[in-house]
Amino acid sequence: MIPYPKYKPSGVQWVDSIPADWSVSPLKHVAVVQPSNVDKKSVEGETKVLLCNYVDVYKNDFITDDIDFMKATASESQIEKFQLSIGDVLITKDSETPQDIAVPALVKTEKENLICGYHLAQIKPNPSVLVGGYLFRLFQSKQFNTNFEIAANGITRYGLGSESVSNVKIVLPPVQVQAVISDYLDEKTALIDTAITKKQKLIEILQEEKVAVINQAVTKGINPSVKLKHSGIDWLGDVPAHWEVKKLKYIAKINPQKGQSGFDKNNSAQVIFLPMEKVSEDGTYDSSMRKPISELWNGFTYFEENDVIVAKITPCFENGKGALLSSVETKIAFGSTEFHVLRAVNNLLPGYLFLITKSDRFMNTGEASMTGAAGQKRVPTDFFEDFAVALPSVSEQTDILSFVKKELYKITHTVSRIEKEIELLQEYKTALINEVVTGKMKITN
């Protein structure tokens, strides 16, 4: 890393020193900052436009004409004011968390009647003193972005006032240096992003392999030479000839009643409480929360040790939220009403039951059976009752569980290693941007 030959105090809190020929300026002196008030509603008589919205900025570093923009309408004055131009920087100004405030994107291409939408602020640099590409990278800098985490205000939703953006002080290299910095970071971060994308695709392949291992195990077993028979169910297909095909309701209790738990509804004992957010997609759960039985008896779902819980509401079901409650220290537990509870009986092992709920046949048919309005769809109880299962003996279930555990461990271990590599690449990218835009690292042609 080559530093600049001479530094001076910056005079701003977020960076201690800057190269001697750099300056500091309030953003409003070198750019026009304007929060957008254009929403997604279509108003009769207004001009049809394309709206660059919050998600477009949040998910893309660069705004290009191949993005599928939302269609809306706007007044002529709004179009004139918020038309996007090459070099504009857009930032998020409203979000659920302060960390998602001031996330930037750079406008790379122009498109007719493409305008800046709601929940965003549009920053139009004065090109004679400020390069849009440099400003974009400055907003990507963690050091600089802390200005907006502090400025954001709210309780359940955070918002960034236009004054907070306009008055923020930026470090300003000579304009030619800004262009060099912008080009350098475009090149280097593109290489890093390509490496990250390749690793993410590899993780997707490994996750698909994990699903394939589970599907094979619960429909064909682990003996490749086993004799097969048709299950009599089209979507289940052929299964080992010695397995039985049964509906789930005959080998598991579906949503067992809490009245059979042996506990009284007025009991003040503290038990585990599992809201939806305490259960993950990978089958782990956080059982640290405790509440009294009397508080939970009415209005919450009851479970016991070795029960399998499955989220029934969209999108939690599709995302695979569920768990095998292999350890319930308080004998019984309660949780969200959006869980279905399955209790293995009649020669069905709890672990094997959980494995069935992780198969794509279970997930796909469950999703297809959902009922209710969009956004509030749920998997009904009768889906679980009538779901057909190919059931091996208890000893074969044990062998299958042991095999699957080993195979999934190998895949999970590999995924964890790749995720760590991605994390290191992202940390390197962040550090590189910080070093370059704050002048700690000199970039030359």
C-alpha cells in the first residue's frame, strides 16, 4: 500500500487525516441533494414513467437500463426534477434499520422518463468538482456511512432528513484523482464481486445436493441395489418393495392437544417459549426465552420434547422454518400459533419424521396445498394428515439417519468454509474502499 507523500488533519470526525492537496466540503456545496416524493401510485392525467425505487437501489450497485423498473405516473414538474442522469447517486433514506440507511447506487445509463422514486434521495454532483463514481464509493465506505447511522431517527422505522445529507462533510480529492479512484475501484470491486458470485453459486449447488441426499434417503433408502415397487402415488413414485406407504396421520399425531400434557393451565412454572423468529431455516432454535404456563396456555401452540414443528404461514413454510425439538428442558414448551406440531408414533422415529419435512416433495406439495389470501397463505392441517410417507423399519430409519447426518455434515462443513471465504472477500472489499476514498492508499494511473 503506497500512501500519499503528505497529510493534514481533516477537521471532520469520521476521518482523522487526508492528503495535503485534498479538501473538505459540505455535500450541498458540490451537489444538489433532493429527497424524492414520487410514489408508486398511478394518477389519471399524469405522464407514464418508470420508477427507480428502494429495492432497485438496495440490491444493485449500478442503475442500468436492464433493470425491471416499476411503472407509475408523475407530474411534469416531478419528471423534470427527478429524471435520472448518468453520474447521479441515489441513496436509501428510509428503512427498518439504521444500517440500511444511505445505501448507495450509481446511475450508469440514461433511460427516458426514468425517475427517482419514494424512500430515496437523489444526489446530482456538480461534475466540475465532484465525480459521481467517487461519491458513490464514498457512500460505500463504512467510515463515511456512520454519519448516517447516527443521523437516522425513528423507532420502528428509520428516516434520514435531507439536511443530514446536505450538510454532511465529504473529503474531496482533485477531480482528476476522483476519476482515477472511481475507475480503480470499479475494476477491483468487479473482480471481487465475480469471485463472490462464483462462490455463492457453489453454495447453491451444495444446498441442492443436500436436498437431493434427503430426498433419496426418504424415498429410496441408502441401498442402491434394493428392489423397488410403485408406491401407488404419482408424486412419490417407486419406493423400496419392503417399505410401507402410509398417511402421516396414522404414524404421527398432528397438533396434539395441550390438555393431554398433564399440566394445569394455571401453572405458574416458567417454560420455553418459541416465537417464529427463534426458529431458523436450518433446524436450529433458540430456547432461552421463558414465560409462565398460565400466560401461554391460551393463544399459543404447545409442544413437547421430540416433537417436530413446521411453520405453516408463507413465506416461513417455503423458507423451511422448522425444527426437531430434541431437547426441551422444561418438559413442555409453547410457541407461535403459526406452527404445526407433528409427534411421531407407531414405529416412526422423530428424527426420521423431521427428515421427511425437509424433503422437497414435502415442501412442494405443502406449498401447492396452501390456502388463504396472498401474503397470508397457510398450509392446512389436512395436508399433514393426508401426506403419504414411505416408511422403512425402525432399524432402517436409524441407519438412514446416521448416513444422512454424515453426508449433510460434509456438505455443511464445505458450505461453512466457502461462506468464510466470502466473508473475507467482503471484508477486503470494504477495507479497500475505505483505504482508497479516505486517502490512506494512493492510486495512480
